[in-house]
Amino acid sequence: MENDVTKPRWCGWIALRLRAIGVVVCAIVLALGWTVRPAVSATPDGQCLTCHTVPGLEMPLPDGEKLPLTIPADSFAHSIHSPLGCTGCHTDISLPTHPAAVPIIKSRREFSLKMVQACQTCHTQQFNDWRTSVHAALVSQGNTAAPVCTNCHSPHAVQKGVAEAIDTVPCRACHAAIFAAYSDSVHGILRRGGMRQAPLCFSCHGAHAVHVPSEMQGLKDVCLRCHKNAVEEHGTWLPNVALHFNVVSCPACHVPSAHRRVDLVLFNSTTQKAIPDQEGIPNFVRPDASSPTAPPGLDPQTLFTLLQALNRPGVADKTVVNGRLEVSTAVEAHQIVPAESAIRDCATCHRAGANAFQSVVISVAGPGGIPVHYGANKDVLNSAFSIASIGGFYAIGGTRITILDALVVLALLGGFGFAIVHGSMRILFRHFLKHPRQDQSKG
Amino acid sequence: MQRIYIHALPIRIWHWINAFSCVMLALTGLQIRYVGTIDVVTFRTAVMVHNVFGFIVVANFFLWLSYYALSDKRVNYLPNLQVARFIRGAMRQSEFYAFGVFKGDPNPHRVTKYHQFNPLQAMTYQALMLVVLPIQGITGILLWNLTGFAGIVALVGGVRVVDTVHVLIFAAFLFFIPFHAYLSTMGHTPLADYKAMWDGYEEVEEGESADGVE
């Protein structure tokens, strides 16, 4: 409808004429086909392909896009969908009324969404898996870039195994930067070298029920699926190994070059899931919205107040903060290096001012469980408020509470200072008073 | 001077193991907390040594507890319920440490088998052995295996609460260790009390205790 309002009337007139010309051309081609290629057109598919193998055949759409109508006949003949024939999927098309005089496809996206229904007729399980995925969640949010079946699986050239091969895996089309990082990682190198056990995208993310493994502890579970002895092996040298596996994501150590950050997830203690973004969290500042004049993110006191507000009396589901050490970007998360190059020096994180604790985000669950991050001031990790607000996340040394350092120094000075001052006075007084010693009891 | 056998062998063993272990715990504790500033050993080594001495102190605590539970000397660790008398004694002892010791006044406390500690010592050691050390041991064990004790850790408010309590007591020990070592030089010779804790015999002057208790 928008086109009708914004485009001049002559555009519609031209489109109508073009469509009419298309119908005439198709009719001519069909007529020629019947006479020239009777063997092909003898079958229903042959009738379709008579027109739909014509190079450059496309349909102008109301949104200005063009829908390609040419089907590569050879590819289709070799695809696993070939036995189904055209009408196996295009069930609503009948030759007498095709092509329709009035356009029934408004946009390519709308056509793709409509044809998903055809896919689910046979691929019910895969479709149901997809419906639980982040991709489906994004589609339902109106994200036009989120993939449906035909975005990943070329419907007229589907061949078994294509989506599972490193050179043709469909994920790379949208996630090119991540795929490049993966390709250079130990996983990508091994996969390309022919090791079938080395993971490809779907190995960690799922093929159709695609999820974000970095959500909560999902990544650890994904890694442990293959690296089954990882906990035991780390336990030979890493103290508190179970805790490290819970609060440190694998890439935080296995991507030494990555920028690390602390992800404080607002977590519903009853449902054991991150609280949804829709609950409305005040005082949050998106990291990408920061400017020289913008505040440096949520400060310790505001986080404390926020949690007090979320956990006000009467609220049954308490919100707690679950902290995890992550890498900053999805690209970095895929740059896994061989184990011998991973970080093993505890001081990397357990010293004051460690790089890992200079960046802090607070996360809630966005659509499909994709974490939504908000910037937080790094002081939330070292403030006295952290005892109450982020009681569950602590790295000895690295996120120590600074005010306690003053107490430690005072205690040391007090203990030694008392001994030095009191002892010196005893010596001086004894010297000047020339008194014999009479004290006898220890302290 | 009179030699009185005060410190039984189990207590002397406990004391010196405890003393050495607490010093090691304090040093490794400083190394763990201030890695990057203090780098005598690696963080991992410091943690391992800290854990070992932590368990030694815990086991040693039960040696101490068993001895006093089965011995009639347990009275040394029972609180003085005569509050006014206790306060008078504490004031007198404080006055001695603050002024008397400089003037050469006699120590108002006389050590006996069933009255080892002056009022200030008694108060300090009771708090230390019956409250502070057990809490430090418990928080240390929780920090040693946070996932194994996750339920308890969550119940008390999370790892930061546990660690903060552990660090507060750590600070108290950082004060107490040099303080205690110094006050132990206030015997009739600077090493008299150290010697007593080594061989078990206290050398005391004959006469009535000025804090009123024999």
C-alpha cells in the first residue's frame, strides 16, 4: 500500500504492462516448448521447466525487488527434492491460472516465509527445532535478515551433506567474520584438514535449534560434549577447577589474544534463567551508546539499588547476579588456539588491575535468549557494595574489595607498629629509670 | 623464682605447629591477595601451600580442642562470669601494659596451672580459639571448594561474603601475630616465655597474684 501512495501512477501502469508482457512471453515460450521439446514438456515438471529454465526470467514485485524465476534445471535434477517435482512444494499453483494476472507475491521475504510452510510438511522435526531457535525468535521480532529454511538451503539445489561441509556450510553467508575466525582456529584448521570430529558451526550451535552457547553456562556444556575429560585434565593443575568451569568461559583462556570482560547476568533464582529485557531495567546505558559525555555505565551503588528494587518485599522470584568471565566479541569466541597455547598463568586474572576486569557488562535475556548487554562501571567489582550486589562472582586478587586493602595495611602497621613503639619505649624507660625488670607474663 | 610445669606437651606441639602454620598462612595469604605486587612464588604455588597449611591448622585445632575437652585445664578457656572482677583485672592489666611496664612495676598476673592467662589474654584467647579461628577455618574450607559447598555459600550470601569474612579475620591475624610475638617478650627475660612454651616450664616469682586469682 505504501508503494501506491509514494509512487506516481505511471509506475503502476508500467508494472501492469510488464506483467502482461510476461504472461504473453510465457504463453509463447510454452507454445514453443510444446512443439520444440515434447519430451520435456510431457511431464508436469517439464511443463514448469519449459518456462522456468529461461535465463533471466524474473518477476517484478510491488516492493521494487525482483523475484528470480529461473530454475537451474541440472541442479534441480540432481537435488534430493527432484523426485518431489515442482508441485510437491508449489502446491497452490495450477497451470490454467499460472502465472496469475494479479500479483500474489508482495516481496521475496514474504514469499520465503510462505514457502516455509511447504518445508515443514516433510521436515516437521527440523521445522519444530527451528521454531525454538534464535533465528525464529528474530523472525518473530520482524528481523528481515533472520534466516528461514530457504536462506540456508537452496530449495531447488538441495543436496545431502552440502550444509555439513566446511566450504558450503550456509552459516558463513551471514556470519562471515565469525566464520573467518573459526576457519583460522584450531577447530577450523582440523576440520579443513579432514578431521570429521572437529566441530563445524552446527556442532556447537545446533543445526536448526540454533542457540547462543555463550548464554550462561551453555558454552561450557557445548565444549565438554567433545572434550569429555577436560574437567579432570584441568584438575591436575587448576585449583577449584569446578568453580573455574562455572564462571570462566572456555575462550577466556583458550583465546589468549581476546579482550575479556565480566558478564554479570541478572538471573531469576526460581526459573534459573536470565530475566527478560522486557521487565524494564532503569539506569542502563548501552555500551555502544556511550559518548565522551555519557556516564561510564552502571555504578556500584546504582546496581545495588536496582537489585534492591527488583527484590523488593513481596517479590517471589528473586533476581540474583551470576557473573562469568567471557571474551568480548563473538568473533573472538571462535578464535580458539591449541591447548598448549592457552593461558595457564593464574596471575593473568588474579592480580589487581587485570585486563579481564576492566570491562563489565550487565546482561538480560533478549529475544530467543540472545543476551542483551548493558555497560557497567568496572568499580562494581571492587566496591564494598559488591558484597551484597554481586556476591556470587569473585576472583581472588583481581576483583578484591579495595577498602579491605586499607584494613589489611592498617592491621600490619598496627601489629608491627605497636611492637616497635612499645618495645622502644620499654628500652628507653628502662635505660633512664635504671629499674630492674619485674614483668614476667607473656601477652 | 619458681619453675612451674604449665604447658603440657600436646599444647606445646599444638602451639608451635599453629604458630608456624599461621605465619605461613599469613604470608601465602598476602601472596594470593596481592599477586602482581608480591611475587615471591606463583599464585598457584601460594594457593597450594595456603591450602595445605589451612588443613594443618584445622586438624591442629581439633588436637587443641580434644586436649582441653578432656583436661581439667579447660577452665583456662571458660569465660569469667564474674564480670566486675573480670573488668577490674582487665583494667589493671591494661594499666600495666600502658604505664607500669615502663616504670618497672610487677606484672599484676601470676601464672598458675589453672589460671594461665591474665584477663586480657583470657578474653583474647577465648575469642580467638572459640570464635575467630573456627570461623576462619570454616570460611577457608568453603573457599577451598566453592562448588562443593555452593549451597552453604549461597545461604550465607555468596562467595564475596565468605571471602570478606575470611579477609577481615586475616587482617586481625596480621595484627595479632606480631602483637602476640612482641608481648611474649615481656617475661622476666625477653625469651623467657618462648622458652616456657618450648619446655613447658614457666618461671614465676613467688607471691600472690595482684589480679586476685591464684
